[in-house]
Amino acid sequence: MKEITAKEFSSDVLNPGKVVLDFYSTECPPCEALASKFEDLSKLYGNDIKFLKIYRQQNRVLADKLDVKSSPTLLFYNDGKEIGERLSGGIKRSDIIHNLDLMLPDARLKEIKAQIKPSVSEFDVIILGAGPGGLTAGLYLCQSKINTVMVDIALPGGQVSTTHEVSNYPGFIEPQAGYLLSHNMSEQTKLCGTVYKVAVDITKVDLAKKEVVIDEYETIRAKKIVIATGTTPNLTGAIGEKALKGKGISYCATCDAKFFDNKEVVVIGGGNSAVEESDFISRFASKVTMVHQLEKFTANKKAQDKIFANPKMNIIFNSEPRAFVKDGDKMVSEIENLITGERTKLISDGVFIFIGMKPNIDLFKDKLQLDQWGYIKSDENMQTSISDIYAVGDVTSKKYRQITTAVADGTIAAMAIAKDFF
Ligand SMILES: Cc1cc2nc3c(=O)[nH]c(=O)nc-3n(C[C@H](O)[C@H](O)[C@H](O)COP(=O)(O)OP(=O)(O)OC[C@H]3O[C@@H](n4cnc5c(N)ncnc54)[C@H](O)[C@@H]3O)c2cc1C
């Protein structure tokens, strides 16, 4: 694979032929995560498509001219013209292959794909999920000299990496930016020597065989597996919700209510979490407007009574959010009355959404004992109903889901596992 500079851009890229160009930076974890995939694919597709790298920091003028705003960014060219979609951030092997495949005829692709050789690697422990739970388990296992691989469908960090500020993780006097806290956790575990396979597709998880297949061809085997795949909050589907997650929209009252001292918030939901969390938020906020899609709450009676007696509450039933927009420091929530169809705009300082969470267990849920909400049951060592399969963090059946509780689970699992290796 060739490294070019801005001077060679015209001759190497803007000429007949097919090119994929990687704008990378140093001290860039997503660039590191991409490097081995890019190298590997260059061996496979390299006779047909030129694989080039360019160091973004030293070729800034060109990067700006091409409107490359983050590292890594992959650009695809055919006969000097940029084609397809640019890829950036946590780039998956399958995304690159998708773009490369668009550049070649089917017959040639068949020949190339025939060269892909399945690979098998062996570890002591596979950790599925590199959030705080998985990263802590990885750190303890690595420090016990247990050969561990960390596998994640995204970049390391978990939910913390998308959290604006974390003020309740011990050891820091000032609130920490979520991305920084998760970056530090990840680097600490990586520096110890844990192998990372991140931004991958999980093709198959076989808990009985202790085997995980990633990117369709790479089989990883181990003696034990730690499941640390966390949860995904249910989304309302309203316009703007995804973009404003962590930037005005929160899914955690314990984490964020304190930032709304004497401010007004909107809460979406009407089940136990929404009602109990609204009560908690009202200790800080001056006004809490709850928006619920049904004509009454589904939360338990005691919690409801407390909410109805709370003078800070404003309750809107039979309504759903349709759009969220940020207007300066304010959040605008457009809600629709499901009976009349009328739309109104609620102006607030922040929005909380509590319409349930989903544990990320789709690939292995049939095999494990789960609680009634679908979370994985584990014992005091974090071992699940299957021997040598552990579960830690938010994906487990528990009452409180926080960074500290995930980190604690990771510690317990790793210490219990380490005992079995010595
Ligand atoms: C917006 C927001 C703000 C928050 N703020 C705070 C706060 O201030 N303080 C606090 O203590 N807690 C906070 N929390 C809660 C905290 O983030 C979680 O409790 C914590 O991250 C749980 O860690 P975890 O390792 O169990 O899971 P996660 O952090 O969810 O990490 C799970 C990881 O698993 C990966 N994954 C998912 N599926 C698979 C799969 N099939 N295979 C492999 N990998 C997979 C994901 O990509 C992810 O990286 C917040 C949560 C949210 C959503």
C-alpha cells in the first residue's frame, strides 16, 4: 500500500483507474481500528483498485479542499472522479467491501471473493462489547496475563462515549466529557495488551462452543466469553431525536437531572421509569411537562399519586412527539395530539425520554436464562445460566444501570474468571 502526499494527489488519484484513499491521523483510535482492515483488503482487491494512504495533519490544505473533516475518511475514485459514499468514523470492513464491490464487475468479484480464506484464532477470553463493563473486565483480565480479545460492533467506549458530561464517576473533581472518560478507559485497557477487534460485524455467536464469527470469515475461539453488550434506548422515532441525543435529549435522569436546576424540562413516556424519573427530575427542575401517548399513565399507582400531587408537574396525555429542534439554548418539542391531530410546540431547557430500553442480546438470547424484561440473569460471579459465559453491565438483570455498576460487574467477572486460570 502506497502513502502519498498532496503533491502526488493529481498523478495518483485524478487519473484513469480505480482508487481508494484513506485520510488518516496519528493518535486516532478509529484510524488504528481501520488500518488492519484496509491493509487486509488491499491484499485482496489490490490488483484492481489502488489503495492509498495520506497523512491528514501534514496535508491539511488538500484535506480542506476536499472537505475532509474527520479522520479516518475513505474516498473512492473511478477514472479521477469521486464516486460512492465517503466513509468515516468507525468504519466496518463490510462498508468498505460494499463500496469496493460497486467498482468492479461481478465476474471479477467472484474471483476475488473466492480468495477470502476463513481464519481461526484462539484466546482465553472473548469480551463482547467495549463499554465500561467490558473494558473493565478486559483491564483486569489483561493485568492477570489472560489472553483476551475485545470485540465490538462499534468503536470502544459504549454509551459513555456519546454522553455529554459525566459528573458522577469517582476520581474526577470536575465533570468529565463522556468521550474523554471512555477514551481513557479504552486506552488503559488497550495499553495493557488486550487485543481489539472493533467496528466489526458479528456474524455468529455460539455460546456452547465459545465461538464468535466476525466479518463472516474470522472465527475467534475462547475458553470463556463475557457478554457486555449493554442496552439501546427505545427511540420515539421523532425527527431530530438521533441528532440531539446527548445534546439536549437525555435518557438518564440520575446522570443529567442535576444540570436542570431551576429549569424547565419535557419528559416523554408514562410507564414506571418515566413517572419515577420525572419525580426525581422535579427535585431540580422548576417545571416538568410529561407527554404520554395514552389517556392515562401505566406506572404503578403509588408513583402516579406522587406525580399528580407534585405542583411542578404539567401532564399532557394522548400525545406523541413528532420533532425535536434545538433553538439556541432551548429545546423545541413538537407534539401531536393523537385525538385531534393538533400540533403544538413545547419550549424547554431539555428533554428526557423514558420509553424503555432494549438489552442488546439478539444474537444469543435463546440460549440464556433471562428475566421477565429480557435482561441476562447472572450469579454473584456474573456467571450466566451457561457455564463459562459471563454477563456484565447494563445487559444484565439488575436494578441500577450506571457506569460505576457496569465497572463493578466487569471487575467481579474478571476476578472470578482469573481464578480459573491459575
Ligand atoms: C445519554 C446517556 C447518558 C448517561 N450518563 C451517565 C452518567 O452521567 N453517569 C453514569 O454513571 N451513567 C450514565 N449513563 C449510563 C451508562 O452509560 C451505562 O450504565 C454504561 O455505559 C453501561 O456500560 P456497559 O458496558 O454495560 O454498556 P454500554 O456502555 O452500553 O456498552 C456496550 C457496548 O457493547 C457494544 N455492542 C452492542 N451489541 C453488541 C454485539 N452484538 N456484539 C458486540 N458488541 C456489541 C456497543 O457498541 C457498546 O460499545 C448514561 C447513559 C446514556 C444513554
